[in-house]
Amino acid sequence: MKTYVFSISTLIFMLFSLGSCGNPTVSNSTSGIRTGAEQTEKYLPLLKGKRVAIVANQTSIIGKTSLVDSLKSLQVNIVKIFGPEHGFRGTASAGAVVSDSIDAKTGIPEISLYGKKSKPSKEDLANVDVVVFDIQDVGARFYTYINLLARVMESCADNKKELIVLDRPNPNGFTVDGPILDMKLKSGIGMFPIPITHGMTIGELAQLYNGEGWLENKAKCAVTIITVANYSHDMEYVLPVAPSPNLNTQQSILLYPSLCLFEGTIISQGRGTYFPFSVLGNPDLKGKYDYSFTPVSIKGMAETPLHQDKACYGLDLRKYDASEFRKTGQINLKWLIEMYQAYPYKEKFFDFRQSKQMGNFDKLAGTTLLKEQIIAGKSEAEIRETWNPGLANFKKLRSKYLIYR
């Protein structure tokens, strides 16, 4: 595997923040960082004269322009686009099947990797010389783009195609926390024995997958990583584009590793509002909390949200000081413990069939033990004590593959 690290003069890049309704507005607090995609001088020579496929979505940008649109204007021969969950342009709802199509703007065939297939087929890659992967991750095990990376690596290895990863910062890269996935619970929302927050970039994970033989049949993918310039894991990175429809603010991105566990419960995390993953609530908590919100059907975000058209009572975390995550280096377990204790019908709390949400709580947590500990009334300290051995081992493993130290 080749890793390119380049020194460049410091520059001020576009500063940004995300608007509360999901439309990013230009501002910025991250100075000097250059993503892999922005460093075209480093990878355009690798694409010259080749037939290129690009794995991309709406986060794959150079400045404000789509990577695909930018490279096409630079005469790169893009023969197809592989689109993940939510599609290449990022407009499909979570979990919605995305079909193959022709990109309306460029006329390039778009092959969906979320629906009938999870990785490029031999036929898909027959007329491809090199694959470029450029998708923004948010640093949580159950955010499925890290699984997509592995599947693309497997296809490239099987079909002897080179892969170029355009690396991007991890907005939760300062946190390594949570239980390590028990591989008996391996699923589409957790494929590898890593904690809930892994503290690695896409490029670093590519090195981990190759180095530890985690790809199918222990395949080894020929990968070139175009690294992020002027970046380290403890730096704040505000995403310029919402990475998915229901992570539409920087606050929601920072809360996501803690709040996504609620997808396996009867508690709403605000899907069906314009501030998902920033609130928690349930109709049965009326009288226990003053704050309330009402989920409704929102096209492209949540068409049939949990507790649709019902007032949910609970916590408003939009003004929660998310710098606490950086200070502690930990996800927040207190909300899960508090909500379980407050909810009156304990037998329903972890019934994901009742909640009709994203999935099984045990698969999200990566262990059956966390649910048992919550039910047994264990304290946060007691729960964390059981995580420590696994986290210590993972941090040691992780250190071998870090690019940004």
C-alpha cells in the first residue's frame, strides 16, 4: 500500500458551518486543512489516460463543486459512478433502495451499491482501469460508508484494479470509545471488531483492513492514499456538506455516536423533524419532561418516522455543549441510562420490532452485554469498566495504521 504525505504552505480554506435545516452555509473554523480531493496535483497524473470509476456522494467535493463534475471538466475519462446509500447526489432517504441510473448532469452511468448489490461486480469493473473512493465518514462503526470502503477494496482486489482513496478528516476523530463489536453480531451496521467510535479516517481504515486481513478471503487491495494536509485527529473539522439527510448539522454529527444507539429502542431521535439526532423523546414520557417535538413525514429525510404525528417528550440537545466529547474522549451513556429509567414500559424499551427503526440494539451496540447492563441498573462507570480491555487492545492495533499522529 502506498501512502502519500505532502508538505504544503499554509493556506486559508473555505470556512463553513451547517445550517439548522440541512443547507450548509459558508463560514468556517477549520484553517489550513486540505482534503485529499482538493490536492488534484497529487492524483491527476495517476488518472491520465485511464478509464476511471468514482465512488462518491454529495460530500465528494472540491471547494463547492462535485468531485465528478470537477474531474470531468479537467478531461478525466470517468466511465461510471458508484453511488452509496442516499445515492450519488445524496437525495435518497435512509434505508431506501437506490436504483441504477444515468446521472442527469453529466450523463455518466451511475451504479447503485445500496440495494441489489453492495460492491462492484466483475462486469461493472470490466471497462475500468482505476477506482477513486471519496466519501466523507463521520467516525462511527454503524455509519455504513466504512463497510462500503471494505466492499470496494474487495472488488478491486478480486479484479486486480487499483484503488485511490482521497482521504478526508474524521469529525469525531478525537474519540475512541465504546464496546468492541462481537463478531457474532456482525451485520450491515457493524462488520469489523472496532469500537463505536474508532478515531480513524477512511484512509487509515483502508490500511487497517489490508494490514489485518479483514477483507473477504484475506484479500489485499492495491491502494494509494492521498492524505489530508495539515490535519491531526485532535483538530476540529466542521463538515462543509451534510453527509446524509439526517445528519444535517455539525451538532447532530457530534451527537450521532451517542444517539444512534437509540435507533434500537422505542425512543425517537428526532427523525421526522428538521433537527434529527439532536433530540430524544417518546409519547409515553409526557409529564416526565417539559420539552416536546412532533415527528412528521418529511420527504427525503423520514417518510414514516417513529411516533409519526405524536408529541414526543424528552431532551432537547441542540444546545448541548458538544465540546464535552472532545474533553472526555467518550460518547455519552448517561442519556441512554436516563431514558431507560424514565420510560414506564421497560419491556418495550429495547424492542426494535416495536420501534420499527434502523435495527437491533445489540447489533448497534456490538454486544449483548450493554442492554443487559442497562436493564440491571449498572452505572456508567461499571459499564465502562467492561469496555476498557477491548479498547486498550484496539488502541494498540489502531496505532500501527495511523497516518495523522
